[in-house]
Amino acid sequence: MNQGTSIRWLIREADPPSVQRLSQALGISPLLARLLVLRGVADPEPARRFLHPDLTHLHNPLAMLGMEAAVRRIFQAVERREKILIYGDYDVDGSLAAVVLETALKLVGAAVSHHIPHRMREGYGMRPEVIEQAGGEGFSLIISVDTGIRAFAVVERARELGLDCIITDHHLPASSEGTPESIPRAVAVLNPKQPRCAYPDKNLCGAGVAFKLVHALLAAHPASSARTARLLPSFLKLVCIGTIADSVPLVGENRVIARLGLEGLRLPVNPGLKALLQAAGMDGRPVTAWDVGFRLAPRLNAAGRMESAQDVMDLFTLADPERTQELAQKLNRLNSERQNAEQTILVEIEDRFQRQPEQFADSCLVVDGDGWHRGVIGIVASRLAERFHRPALVISRENGIGHGSGRSGEKFHLLQALTACADVFDRFGGHAQAAGFALRVERIAELRRRLNEHVAGCLNPPDLTPEIKIDAEVSFRELSPDLFEELEGLAPHGSGNPRPLFCSRDLQLRGRPRLLKEKHLKMQVARDGQVFDVLGWRKGGMLDMLSSGNPTLDLAFYLSENPMAEGAPIQLELVDAVCGVPPGSPSLAASGSSADGP
């Protein structure tokens, strides 16, 4: 009897002639060519640029709608010694965008300060009272970063007070129509997603959009050429952290930012960056996208989630090494507190699931609780969406108001769903797969009902079934250190450029699998005289299935370095397994999996 998880295996299909042409044109392996084609890179020149990103591949910042007006107004403010206020956001992307822009504005001689909203006291988005206070303190130019594209009332209030606004943001505008009502009436709006903007790359994060403004400012400065060539790579170190942390697609310009920024992180100069890397145990070694996403970004995000993102601003703008070391250690502590707060909510939700599992059968999960820590409900929503394979909203009830965060997979546009229920909310905003909102507690039940009605019209039952998309079926004879090194050219991986996922069939299990730290899985598999270690992070739940006595199995896996290797220097990272597959089975469909295309 075959045993396996309920996950569907989808074998992606690549056009064979395109794979062959690309392999021959670039002198690369057919497997690497296949992976490029599957990522939408089928022509030789784009493939060369993909494999070898360079600073010259960055687009001209003046191609972004509103950029010339923004640069002109900023230099006018510099000449007149006007006070500029940067209005940021409390997440990694928003706070690093503020750091990058403030640093650049000081370099061109601006009198600049910043405001980073407090998550608990102010919430998401721009507030008119902050603008009013800024006007009273003599600021005349407000520049938003990672926020503002829907701040119509705030921009109008600034106009009433005689303050100019420049909006830099990457969130979706209120409307895709090219009407005046769809964009705030600012001096300039920089957002590649806004109507009529012809900028080639629509997927920049907030720090990425701020970086394009910095690029334009440095290029327009009298000492432009030498300064730009020297400073742009240093800014990329921080921009790449924001880019990876915000989960924007790592293709196009984002790939250039991520690859070059990660390379720069090997040699940090900024005292705060040095302290952060040391606190995360990353000092003196190469930094990967995984390291940013799971080691650096959580520490930086913990500041805004648990206390104030001002700590992030201070970490990267103060020149005192002793103070930056203290701040980095504080971020470590806040990250531990964040993990505890997250676990507290998850335990409560798990208890509900065990007692009333029918509440988790909806097509869209909406769970709420009293006083849940607002700083971590987005993470909890991500965990629920991943576990139950459907959109998930988590709401903290506080004094009659529900503060919520939602996450969804790639098959469901969460912001469109919230827009369909817009009258339920006091405010809302976000992206296709992530959103935040606030509403009266008495309307939560209505939101749950209406969202599920909306989801029922968008998703079919198969859409709620977990699946993995496999890039290629490979034999163990193909897996070599040389191949692994070649495939590393695809890094950094993330949204839009996932790690290559492979499968192999008819493998022999060597010995018994064993548990590591009660939650990870370790085993060995063999075929064709090749033996590989297999490591399953958080796959301890598969131990019984893999120990059931079936010696033959199919594996879905990633390739990774094996730091403890006595034999093969590469290992397999387990994603899924099916046991008891008869040798020579004609297709993965025989094991209860699907071999359909994407």
C-alpha cells in the first residue's frame, strides 16, 4: 500500500526546444537551462543578465513617473534650507526606506528628520495629526516612504497647511483607473504601480522605490558620477534586506538589488550593520537570502512589532559602535519576545481547532481573540494560511475595535477580496497576498460571512488542496558538486525565483530514519550506487510513515550543502515523500500524486 501526505505533486513543463537553444547558446547544462525557462527567462541575453546581475542593469530612475518633479522639489528645498520630514512605516521595508532616504538627503545637504509611526499607538498609514505637528515645527516638505498612496485626506490636509508632499510607495493605488481621484494630489507621486507609469519594473518594494529616488538625487548632484558609483553599492546593502524581507519577486531589478546587496553584506562598513550581523551569528561569513529572511529581518521587524521601529533607525544612523551593539542585542531580546507572543496566540488557536475543528473548515479563515498582540498577528495569519492552505485573517479585539492582518496564497487576491467588503472596514490596505485592516468588533461576523461568500466564487476545492510544483525529475547520477555549484548561479531565491525543487523515484531507504531535536528528520537514501543524506526540517511528523517498513520511496527535495559530510558534499532537503512505490512505476501519478502541468 502506498503511503504519503495529501500534497499534490505538479511536474512543471518546459518547452524542450527553448531549453536546448538556451543550453547551447550559454554553454550551460540542460538542467540549468530548463530552470531558467521555467522562470520565464528563455532568451540568451536576458539569461546572461539573470545569471550575472550588474549595477549597469538598473533602470534609469527618471523613467519613473513623477521622478523629475520629486528631484526638482527636493533640490529646491535644499537650496532654500527648508525642513524636510520623512514619513516612514514600522516594518523592515518602511524603516530601511527611511534610513536610506534620510542618509542620501543629508549627503546632498538637506535639513531632514523623520517620523516612524508606532504600530500600537498610531497604526498603519499616514495621520493628519502628524502633518499638523510637522507644520507647527516648521517643516515644509513631507516625503513618505512605503506608505501614502491612499493617503488622500492627509495630503489634502498638508495642502491646506501649505506643506508639499512627495509620495513614494509601492502598494496598490485606490484605483487602477488613470483618473485624478485615484492618486493623492501631491507634488510628486513615485509608485511604479500607479496608472500611466511606464517604469519597466512594477515589483519594487518600498525601500526599492526610495532607492530609485536616491539614485536620481545622486545622479543629479554636481559631484554626480564619482559619488553615484561609490555610494549606490553601499545603499544596496540595506535595500536588499528590505527587498527580501518584503517578499517582492526577486526578478528584474529586484534581483540586481538582492544579489549585489547580499555580496556587499560580506563586508559591512556601517556600525549598525556590523552589530546586527554579529548579533545574528552572521559575522564574517557569506549572507544568503535565507539568512536575511529568517535571521536578520525578524530581528529588525521585532522592533516595530514589540516596541518602536525607531530602534532600527538608530541602529543604522548612529555612528557609536557601543550604542549600536546595545541596540542589536535589544533586537535579539525583542525577537525572543515576539516569538513568545506568537506562540501564545498559536497555542490558543490550536486549542480551538482541537475542540471545534468545524470552525476551521471555511474557505477563508477568520479568527479573532481578545488582546492578541497586534505586532505578531500577521505572522500568525501566515502560519494559518500555510497550514490550512486557504486565506487567513487574524483579528485582535481591543476596546471595541478589531485590528486585523490577513495572508493568502498566490491563487487568491486578498486585497481585492477586502475591497469587495470595503464598507465593513474603518480602514484597510495592502497587497495581493497580504493586507491589514481595522473594523468594529460587531462587524467581524459579517466580515467572515461575506469573505467566505466571495472566496466561494473565486476558489474551487482543488485550489484549497496543498501542492508543490516540481521543476524537474532527476536521477542520482546527475547530482554532483559541479551541478550544485552551477545551480547556485540562480540564487538568491525567493518570491518569483524559488529554490529549484526536484524529485527522484524508486529510491531505497538505508537504515531507519531518526529524529533530531524531536522535530527534524534525518535519513539516507540510495539509488544507482549513489547515497545521499536527507534532512527534513520540521518533518518529524513523517517519521512513522517512513519507518513503516516500505523500503522504496519517491522524494521531493531541494539540494543543499552538507556541512557535516564525510561522503557526498551535497545533501537533500526533504519537502515530501511517498512510500511503497513499486519499482519502475511509470509516473508519479501512480503514487497518488499528480503529474499535471502547472
